[in-house]
Amino acid sequence: MVLNYKVFHSNRNSATRDAPSGHGHVQWVPTTSTLIYGNKEAMLVDTQLTKDAVAGLVKWVIESGKILIYIYMTHSHGDHYFGNGALLKQFPNAKVVSTPEVVAGMAAEIAPERMEAIWYKLFPGQIPEDMTAAATALKEDQFDIEGEKIQPQAVVGGHQDPQKGFAPEAIEETKTYLQHFNQHDVEIALIEELYRKMLELHPTRLNPGSAGAGANASKNPNSIRALMAAKKK
């Protein structure tokens, strides 16, 4: 038996919203959830952030006709797992799993001060009430569906551009982006100049606010604390 996959996309505003004028067309953020499935059973990789996106995802998984046995979290940012509660209501026997590091991070992500400073502030009234950070840490680095080991052959980014495919070239593109950032981070002293250089080199890359956040974090070691404090005001 060969395992198959399909991808659910949703669009939302970025959590970093300071892109320069003229880049609004790439400021939105796609969020993916990937269903990997066999004849009867399936695993879902990441859920969604907002109530509407989660409702659409639940409907999509139900319509697949598969029995959800795993929900796997790639990392601990809330936009990848706040929809877990809604999925577990429909598939109560599904097991939420990830690496030990991600499981620990998920618990920290829903700390009241972080929820108020970031998620509730940026997405008022849109965060699911039934979210849960409960998850089991995997003891092994591989598991299977219906006896078939999961051996990835496609690349689905957590914020994959829905207009692009899932070819492994995405890894090289991301490596190039990071190499450009590291190169110009050394050469450029100012946050704004580094930000704009990355936009110049990668004008169509979605969510340019993340480039600004990265430049800020690199040049100002205390920027994350400052951002958290600013968002609380």
C-alpha cells in the first residue's frame, strides 16, 4: 500500500504587520494542514489558528472519510495547533504527538500573558475557545499508518504558497533565502536597510513582515522582549 497526502490551505493576516507600503499583496499568510492517509486511517500535520479556518479544516477532514489517528505538530506556534481541540471533538481517539521540545513549547505558548499580548490582541474574537496544548512526546523518530512507515517525498511548508507545488526545490529556495539574510546581516548595520534588502532580493515571498521581525531580532537582542511589552499596551 502507498500512503497519499492532500493539503488544506487557509489565508489570514500576518502576525507581523509592518511591511513597507507597496508590499500589501504579499502580506497575507497562508497556513497549511496536511492529511497523510492510507486506505482507512490518516494523520493530520498541523491544525489552524482561527475559528473559521478550523471549522473549514474539520469539515475537510470529515469529508475525507478517513479515521484520524494522529495529529502531529511541527512546532509550538499557536497558529499550528490552536485547532486541535475542535479536531479532537470529532475524532476523540486521535493522538496528538510531537517531539519533546515541541510538546514543552506548546504548553508555554498558551500562557495567559502570551495569549493576551499576541494572539488575542492580533486576532480578537477569532481564536478557538476549545484549544488545548495536551500532547504526547514521541520516543522514536518514526511512526506508521496502517503498517506503512511515513517516508516523506514532498515538501509542504507550514505557510506554503498555495500557487506553488510541493517539490523539494522549496528546501533550496529557503536555504538561499537564509543565506542571503546571513550574508547581508553582516554587511548591513541598520534594521530597516536589512529589511528592505531582503524585500529587494525576494519581492514575491509571502509574509514580508517576518523579514522585518528577523532583522529586528538579529540587530536588537532584546527586541522580542520589547515586542512583547509593546503588544501589551
